[in-house]
Amino acid sequence: MSTPTQKSAVAHIDVENIGGIAETALDIPPGVTVLSGENATNRTSFLQAIMAAMGSDQATLKGDAETGRASLRLGESEYERTLERQNGTVVLDDGGYLDDPTVADLFAFLLETNEARQAVARDGDLRDLIMRPIDTESLKSDIERLEAEKGEINDRLATIESRKTDLPDLEQQRNEYQSEIAEKREELAELESEIDDHSRGVEETRQEQEELESKLQELRSTRSEIESVRRKIENQQQSITSLKQERSEIEAELDDLPETPTAEQSDLDAEIQQLRDDRQRLNGEISDLQSLIQYNEERLDEEDYQMLEEFETDDANGSVTDDLLSDTDEIVCWTCGSTVDRQQIEETIDRLQDLRSEKVTELNDIKDQLEDLKADKRDIERQRDRRSELQSSLAQVEDELDRRGKQIDSLKDRRDELTDDVEELEAEVDALESEDFGDILDLHKEANQLEFEIDQLESDLDEVTDEIETIEEMLDEADDLRAERDRLADELTEKRTKIDQIEADAVERFNDHMDTILEMLDYENLDRIWIERLEKTVREGRQKVQQTAFEIHVVRTTENGAAYEDTIDHLSESEREVTGLVFALAGYLVHDLHEEVPFMLLDSLEAIDSDRIATLVGYFADHVDYLVVALLEEDAAALPGEYNYVTDI
């Protein structure tokens, strides 16, 4: 979506009532922008506002507001979204920079709760995260379509090869027809010469001769027309046989297609919409919970041990975020109303984190259900479209059968009329014959028969010649068909290997970036962190299938220089955060987000020391147009002075 003009433009962000921000506006130039400040200075809220303007639903509404707004102006384009509280849930409208923010939420908006970062920290399914944006159902559909097209071309080429073997016989048959026609023309010429000789001897009967010749010519012409009508009837009958076969095939395919009641499809649409609503509601609740957790942790860091007011978890009514974010002047314990010690506060925060984890799990389940239902809907729509196509084709075949049937009836009527005409003409010719004129009449009959046979031979010759020309055209077509088949084969190979290519590319990019960054960050006794792509046997139902998995390896060295393999569980918090960020960067690059998503957002880097943050930010900046980083003041101080710094939001 980004254009060269946009990539060099200053992005302008307007925010109202998002997170802890009442109202603000900032310009974000290309490159690195550092949001510097202490905790609770709305840095994360501003990042959420950028996410909202980009199209993400992971933004929270200010606790005392009913509506909010986030807008982004980039180059000559402007994007704006509004947030509105409805029945305790924050709802965002459309209009963001991205039509579908799913991939950006995974690999570009790297806040603390980002799923890609968390997956590394929790040893989650990395392969599933990398492949989640890939529409495997669409890939399967494309493969089936390409295989069908390739099959049709193979059938066509097989037909051409089969017809090619007929060519020598047809050419021989053409030569035989041409020779036979030449012989009969010579024979006819001799007869016509003999007729001329006889005619000179019977001048007195010229009038009778002319009448007879006329009748004989008419008789020959009528017989030729009968033969032509007969051939047309045969051709129509062959076409009807083919059409009936086509009708049977269409009816068989229609019978195989399941009927999908309109009510069932409506139920499916309603269920999809309900899941989307649930997904949006849970995103809001998770964001609210994270804000509450972050707020309490900041209060702990400030050694302020007082707590928020009493809250109740009510999943059924979706009111947990409202209760948790209630704003009062008095700050008391929600269980006893008295001042409590630090341990009790930490236990309460742990409960909030557990609740957030449950919500994330529920959200992931809803996403899986939504994808399954979308796949079902696509199948139903494909079947409905195919049924419509088949019904239209069937109607066309029925119309064609009816038309050709009427043509056969008309041709048969014409054949009967011509047969009657032949009988009448033969009777008239017999009446004109006489003993004196018998010889010349016999010669005329013989000549008439020869002309009729020549007409038949020429008609047969035309058919053979047409068939030869058709085969020669098919042979010319074969080269184009083979080239198209090769193209389809290449596209099939690309489709079939796309998943493997993405997996391999993701692993390679992660390993390359991880090697480079670890060398730059110089962690003590940490030699390497790398992903291995494995094939594992897993059970699906009653069957065992092969499935790809990503396994992280950690290599360390002892004081004596000996290498040994460690586990991800033993990584320090700083090492774990770096690994999660590099994995997200690999996903960002392998899905080409740098071409569509100009922003990358970083937050909650406190576990990494200042110098390493500076190195990491510089490395990420090489791969993204706009890198916006939220840092504490002491961490921001270690970054280069040429970056854009924002200290007041």
C-alpha cells in the first residue's frame, strides 16, 4: 500500500481519548522516532493510537470517555477511525490504513503483549504463528483449479496425438478420392463425346432429347440433394448423441453437489458475525486488562501500595474491563477496604495476568473457529456458484437438443419430399424413352449416374480435406498447449512449495538475523540461538500424519570454551526479549510487510540494557520506514542524537 512518496513523507497522527490520552497530535518523520519518558506518560497509549489508525482493533478507550478517535495522514492520503463504547465493549469502525491488520498485529505492532514476542517467551508454536497469515484453503483451491486446467490440456494434447495418427490414412484416402474423381471425369468425358455422336444422328428428336436431358439433370440434382439431406440428418444425430452425453454428465455432477439451504447459510453468516463481535469484544477486554496490569506495576515501581476499587469478573456480560477500569478518587483494597502490603498487591496482579491469559486463549479459540467457518462459507459459495453454472449449462444443452430435434424433423420431411420427387422424375424419364431413342437415353442415364458419383466423391473429398486441415490446425495448436502446460506446471510447483518456501525462508531469516544481532549484542557465554525445522509425527483423529514444527536451540560455552546446548527456559529475560523481537522481525520480512505496513512499533524493552536497546533499534531501523519506540528516559539517552525524540504526549 505504501508508495515512494508516502515513504518519504512525514506522518501526522491525531488522537482523542485513547488509552490515557485526552487529546494530542504528533508528526512522525521517516526513520526512528523515540517516545521518551517515565512510566504512565501515555507512550503506550500513543502506540495504540497508531495501531488503531493503521486498522488494528487492539486499542483502548479512555476510561471517562464514550468516544475516541485516531487519524493518520500520510502523503496525500488520510485514514481515520473512531472508537465507541457500546454495552461495555469498545467498538472500532472501519477506515484504517490496512483492510486486514492480522499480520501487522502479529509482526509489526510489537507491544509487550504481542503474540509473536510472547510465543518465544512461553515456548509457543512458532511455526503456527509464521503460517497463520497464509490462506491454506485458498492455496488448495488454486492447486485444484490448476490441476484441472492442466488435466484439460493433457486431454486436449492426447486427442491431438490420437488424431495425428489418423493423418497418414486420411491423406491416403484424399489421394484415392482425387484419383477416382479424375478417372470418373475421364469416363464422363468419353460418354459425353459418345452422346454428341448419337445426337447428330437424331436431330429430328432434338426437342424430345432436350426435355429428357432436362429431366435427367433434374433427377441427378434431386438425388444429390437427398444425399446431402441424409448427411445433414446423420450429423445432427451425432450432435444430439454428444449433447445427451453432456446432459448426463451435468446431471450427474448436479446430483453429487449437496444442497445448501438458505437458512443454513444465513445461520453460518450470523455465526461468523457473532464470532467477529466476540473477537472485537475480547480484544478490547485484553487491552483494558493489560492497561490495568501495567498501571498497577507502575504503581508498585513507584512504591505506591494502594490499590484500585473492588472489581468483579463477569464474562457472560462482558463487563470485566469496565469494572477493572473504574476511576475513583479514593484508592482502597477491593477485598477489605484497608491498606495492604506489597505481596498481596503482587498476588492480585498475578490474578489479573491469569485472567488476561484466559482471555487470550479464548480469543485464539474464537479465531480458529472463525477461520473454520470462513472456510465452510467459501466451500458453500463455491458449490452454489458451481450449481448455478451447471444449471445454466443444462438449460443451454436442453435448448440445443430441442433445436436440433426440430431440425432433424424438418430434414426428414424434406427427405420424404425429395424421395417423392425422384419417383415422379423416374416415371417421366421412362415415359420419354423410345426404341429409336433408347441408346442415347441409356448413355444419358449412365452420364447422369457418373455425375452423381462424382458429386458424392467430391463431397467425401471435401470432408477428408476439412478433417486433414483440422488436424493440421490442432498440430499447430499443440506447441501453444505444451507451453501453457509447462506454465501451469511451474505455477503448480510454486503453489505446492509455497508453504515449504515460507517456512524455510522464515527459519533462514531468523537464524541469519539472530546470528548477526547476537554478535552485535555480545551476550556473555551465549554463542547461538537458532531454529531447526523438523518433521514430527502427530495424531489427527485416528490417523498419524507428518507435521512441520520449529524447534529453538540455544548454544552456550563454558568458561573453558566448551560448547553445550541449553534450553530456552534458561535464557535471561533480556535474551528472551531479543529472541522474541528477532522472531517478529523474521515474520515481518517473510510476509513482505515492509511493502505494505510502513510502521513498526516497539514497547516494553526495559528488560534489555540501554546499550543493547540502542543496537537493536539501529538494526530494526534498517528494515522499516517508520520505527516508533517507547523508552524510559535513561534508555533513550543511549540512542543516537539524530533520531526524532518526543518527550511530551
